[in-house]
Amino acid sequence: MTIEETPSYDLLVIGAGAAGMMCASVVGQAGKKVLVIDHASKLAEKIRISGGGRCNFTNLHAAPNHFLSENPHFCKSALSRYTSQDFLHLVKRYRIAFHEKHKGQLFCDESAEDIIRMLKSECELGKVQWRMPCSINTLQKDENGFIVDTQQGVVSAANVVIATGGLSIPKIGATDFSYRIAKQFGIKIVEPRPALVPLTFDAQSWAPFVPMAGISLEVDIETGDKKNKIVFREDLLFTHRGLSGPAILQISSYWQPGQNIRINLLPELDVANALIAAKTTTKKNLANFLAAYLPARLVDGLLSAQGFDGEQKIADMQDKRLRLLGEKMNRWELLPSGSEGYRKAEVTRGGVDTRELSQQSMMVKAVPGLYFIGEAVDVTGWLGGFNFQWAWASGVAAGKAIAGLE
């Protein structure tokens, strides 16, 4: 094929997920010629499995303080120019039924497929072309733009958007493609690691808590020192290997290996004061008293693991001993040995260093025409629809810049 016969596009989007399709639709609907390539055979598998199959597609409270990055101000521009209300307007236009589940989290009533179909329709309005499944062999830049050798032949493009995400959930096709391209062009990477992921403990230290698997309760959970402390109030879930549930997923994004986590099992109760006050008002033993506040199975396991006799009468115990137990309940310190890794992580923290990108357009400052969006970038949202909002906002920011709309 000669240069003249090489198919040419205004934009090539690599990655047919949330951010990629959003970007492609904006540029296509502006009258530009757009091609989307993905190595998967199905569109947006991560959308499909998210939220238990109902897709937590945004959060009403999405704001920059719900995101982590080594460059925390970077996300402000895109998030302010395309808000959760903007995406909600699109959802309503397609008459997709939705509901608010918890703390501003919005889910489809029916299926995540509704969001995928909406994005596909938006791309079709822009006459976006597709090559799926199709892998990229090489991506090179010349004075006219980019030459991309794909599994289905060579294409050229004035602009290339990398929207291939991070390393989380490899079973649905996650790869390090975005990082490889970044390294090829000399773009710095913030070291990736699993985020929104269950934490694990060494088998010996966790053995006393294995029988508690399946217990769930609302807690306050924190990590970090006084200067960098972060606290969440969410549900905690005991598992055979460690801890999970929204509380752990949230704190996992902030937790550093070798760092303790602290759990307040009864955030609404000063346990030490309650126990000391009960010395003169009850004849109950420790286990029965605490079972009024916590699942009995959890009480038995915790007392045993912490060296307390659940059969002991509260009235017979010293205040010093009761204060120690109260401290264990209101500030239970644990040292995780690690996490469940990328196979269970909902997202990847780290990625393309945002200091290499324009916050207005998501373009690489040193490589005109090359853009990174979505999870590939070092912007990681909290649990609850924030990462999808970043996908929409970063996709629109890049799309509008490429289309000349801003």
C-alpha cells in the first residue's frame, strides 16, 4: 500500500472503553473523521461488569477532592467543564432509567448495557469507524502526524488518543499498552499500583478472624499519620483472606505497604466509657454486653483474638482493663501484608504523569497530537462513580480540543 492509499483520519482512538468512546463521539459529531481501535472483541467490558452489571456511571458529588494524584490540581479543569450533571443530561436524553443508591452514586435501573448502547449511538451519530478486535503493532510520529501499523493494516492520523486504561482486572483484557506508549515517547510514569482493592493479611495473624468471614458492618477506617490522615465511614466486610467492602476499597487507594490501618468498629459509641458506666448498672458479661452493639460472632472472635474472656462479668473488671478493650474496639490497629492485586482491583492508581499533559486538553506537551485520557492517567477517583466521571470529563476535554471546539 502506498502512502496515498493509507487510510487517513483526523483522530485515532486506541481503546474502546468509557473515555475512548466519549472522546470519539465528541470529535466525530464535530464532523471529523474518527477511527476507534481495540484489541477486545466486545465494547467497554469494564462498563459492562461495573456496579454489579448496573454501572455506577457517575456521582452527584464529583469534585476534585474525591480524586488522588501526585498533581492534585490537574483534574480540576476537565471536571469543572464536564460535570456529573452534564453526563446525567445525556443519560436522560436517552431515557435511561437510573437511581441514586448511596452518597450520590448513580446506577442504571436495568443494565450497564444501556450506557454502552448510549455511547455507541453517540459514536454512530459522529460516523465513527471501528476496528475490533485489532491490535497495534507500532505507533510512530512523523511531521504530518502518526503512522500506526495495526493487525488490520497501516493507518495515519493527525491525532492519537490513548484510552487503554490501566492494569486492573486483567481477565477482561487490561494491559500496560498506555505505559509502553508513554515510555516510547519519553513521557514520565507515576508508578502504577492496584487501587480500590481488598487488603490481605498473613495467614497466621489472620487465622483468628477467618471464622468471621461474611460479617459486614459500618465502621470508620483511617490510615496515614496526623498530617496526612484520611478517614472514611463505610461498610467493612470480613473475608477468609482479609478485609474488603467499601471501607477497605476506599482506604486501599491511600494505604502504603508497611502502614497500619485503624478501624473504629463502633464509631457512634465510646466503648471504654460505656463499659465503665455499665459496671454499676449491669450484671452482664463482656460478650453479652458487646453483642448488643456488634454481631455476636464478631464479638466472640475479637475478644478471643485480643486476649479477653467473654464470660467475665463487667462488674468484676478493672477500669484500666475496660479502657484497653475500649481502645481495641474504637481504634483497632491492623497491619495488612498486601492486597488482592490487579485481579481484584477496580482501578489502577498512578499512570501517565499529569505534569507531562495539558490540563485543558490532555495533550502531551512535548508530543503535539498525542493525548492520554481516563484511567491511563495519574488521576484516581474514590469508589462510587468518580472514576467514570473522570473518564467522561477527560474524554470530552481531549475531544473538544481536537475538534477545535475550545
